Amino acid sequence: YINASAVNTITFVTPLAIGDTYEGGIIFYLDASGEHGLVAASSDQNSGSKVQWYNGSYTTTGATGDGVGAGEENTYMIVGNQGSGIYAAQICRDLTLNGYTDWYLPSKYELSLMYTNLKQNGFGSFASGWYWSSTERGSNYAWLQYFTNDYQNFTNKDYTYYVRAVRAF
């Protein structure tokens, strides 16, 4: 005879992995716990057209963070400095996708992780071109990533390139 109230329930949790669709996007980074990380939107935010990094004003925004987690703060700094308009950080900040509204423009390291963990493994339908990061390099320049190879450089903020939003979970 088994006492039904004494039976424990076992729940199996499938571990998350790079490339999984989760929390509104595609996982491209997991922390040491394997429970938290970053997802990229499944497609570019500028509908195949390219946009500028800035809103027409060369200023120093202070968005110099370049590590994991820095893109979110950079995005707030850029939008706070540049105001409304159609430019890389604002497009990400305004994005509502798959029920989530906390998207941002990735830092240069986050962008590199997207290239390595998604693009190189066939995830995310990335263009073979340049993508803006949120990491600034002075009043006239910002960092970007070439999604044909693992090359990063900085260029003038008035040039137009692709944008892919990310969010933390």
C-alpha cells in the first residue's frame, strides 16, 4: 500500500542552450548558472534597411561600456543624450517583440558573442555585413561588428548599418 500524500513529484528541467528560442529571442549567451543570459531578436530591427548610430548630433554620450550587460546601460545613455528619432539605440529601445519591451542595442562584446555563437552556427538569419554596437568611441565614432568574419572596428556615427536588438533574461 502506497500513501498518495507521501509520493514526491519529480520535475525534469531541460537545460537551456545556445541557439534555443527562449524569452522572446535566440539564446546567444548563458551565465555560469545556465539559467540567465542574453537573447537576440530573431531578425534585424531595421527591416533590411540600414540606420545611423546617432540622431544627427555628434556628441559624447558616455556609452563606453563594452562587456556583457553593458549594452543596456549604453542604450539608456545614448537615447538620453540623443533624444527621439530613428537611429540604432532608439529603434532597439522602442522595440516590442514577442511580448517583451526591454530590448537594447548590444555592447561590442555582446555583439561579438552574437556573431560567434549564432551567426557562425547558422542561427539568426544575420546579414553578411556590419552591425552597430552601443559602444561609443568618442563624439564621432562607435564600434561595430562585421558579420562575415569576427572583425570589429569603429567608424563614423553617421554611416548606416544593420541593427539587432538583444535583451537579458
